[in-house]
Amino acid sequence: MGIIKNKVQEDLNARANSEKSKYEEALEKYETNISDQEVSQAVARIIADKVPANDTPEVKRFLFGSVELTSLHTTDTEESILAMVERVNSFASDYPDMPHVATICTYPCFAKLVSDSLEVDGVEIANVSGSFPSSQTFIEVKVAETALALKDGATEIDIVMPVGKFLSDDYEGVADDIQELKEVCGDHSMKVILETGDLRNASDIKKASILSMYAGADYIKTSTGKEKVSATPEAVYVMCQAIREYYDLTGRQVGLKPAGGINTVHDALTYYTIVKEVLGDRWLTNKWFRLGTSRLANTLLSEAVGREINYF
């Protein structure tokens, strides 16, 4: 009787394993049962022990060059977007010793305007797509919007992970959405916004990071900036851990973008320091590290050059 019972259990276990999706199998390769308290303690140590050494003009220059200059307002007009682009164009000649911003980020309807008017080499044109900021629509609509943005000149696409599916444990649905949009993007970089403020804990953030990377994300990003809670040091720390482990296991480098609620230079220095401590210098370029914080552009510029400037 015991032999039969063991055989039945073995069959059940085998069937359960065979029914796992490739994404559930991917998650099993990582430690996702992590403690919020331990994460908070690790972040507190980094802020206390490491951030002060990075509070230098050189780091602030770097951070300025990692800024994604963004306008995602209901009130955006062609005139306001064009004015933003013209400031980026003129900055290169007005401040030749400073790096330019990394990216101009807008809604897709402004992609052609930005593409036609941007004159600075090396500045990416990012568009939020896929029913930003909720991601709550048909995949066909997400695909069409993304394809139109790329056709009009976007060089990077920011999408939002379908958070509702994630919270329902529909990991395959989450990954399928991301993978289908990455197929539309092709060689163009795609950032996946996790909306970490809507996730329940550090374990969720790590799982969402891993799923997004396995589904094709070129960057993972904290937030849309449209929810009550945006980027936090704890979320970024967990995302960096996931990126590091994914890189060690697969050899594929994925970028990071903290965004939303980055209000002070100290905030920016904190994210820089977490990246430096967890991921290392390989990530400290404006290709792999971006900041979604238009409001800090003038402050970083002022501190880097040593006088108050209101340029953007």
C-alpha cells in the first residue's frame, strides 16, 4: 500500500512540475523569499556609510547626464514639447563642458515632433507606450501604439508591467505581454515599469524584476510617477540585486531607471550609490543608468558648475 501511495505522489509531483511555465521555472533559480526588514537595514547602511563619499561635482555631472528630461502632462502641447527640445539643442553650445541629458521622454503623439527637431547626437527619444500609466487595455492596442511611436521616431519605449495580472499571480500573462511588446520594439531598447509602489513587498519587486528581464526588458524602471508611492531606495536595492543575479546567471546586462519622486540631489546620490555598491562601475554609464527626474536637472546643473542656474 505504501509503494502505491508513493507512486501516486510521485506522479502528482511530476505532473505539477510539467505544468510549470518557463517563467515559474525561471523564478525558482532565484532567492525571492526576502525580508523587507533586511532590505531596509542594508539600504540604511549604504546611505549612512557610502553616500557622503559620492557627494562630488563629478558625480553630479554624471547624474545630470543620466537624466531623462520628461514631460508627461495632460496639458502638454506641441509648443511646450518643442520648447523643451530647443533647450536641449541650445544646451550643447551654451554648456560645452557638461554632458547632455540622456533622453527626452514624451507621449507617442509627440515622437515625430521631437525626432524632427532634436539636433543633439546621443540624446535618445523615449516614448511611454502600451496604455501608460495603467497598462489596462487590449494587447492589440498596446502593440499598435508602440509600433506607431517607433515609426514616428522613438528610439526607446517605456511600458508598464500589467500589475493587475502580476497581483493575480498570472506570471505567464505578465511575461507574454512584455514579450510581445519587445518583439515590436526589436533592436530598440524597452524599459519595463514595475510600479513598485503598488507591489506588496520586496519579494514581489524581485519577482517582477526577474519576470520582466526574462520576458525581454532592456531596462527595469521603478515607477510611472502617477501613483502615490514612486521610487524608493529599498525598491531600487532589490531591483539591483535582481539585475546582478540575472547578469551572473545569463550574461545579459539590463539597465536600471529609478523614476518618480526623486526630489533632491541626495535622492539621486542615494540611487547612484546603491547602483555602485550592488552592480558596480559597469552600470555607471548613462546607457545603463537613467534617472527619471526632470525637476532635478537645474539643481544638478547648478551644483555641478557651482552657481544657481535655471535653464530647463
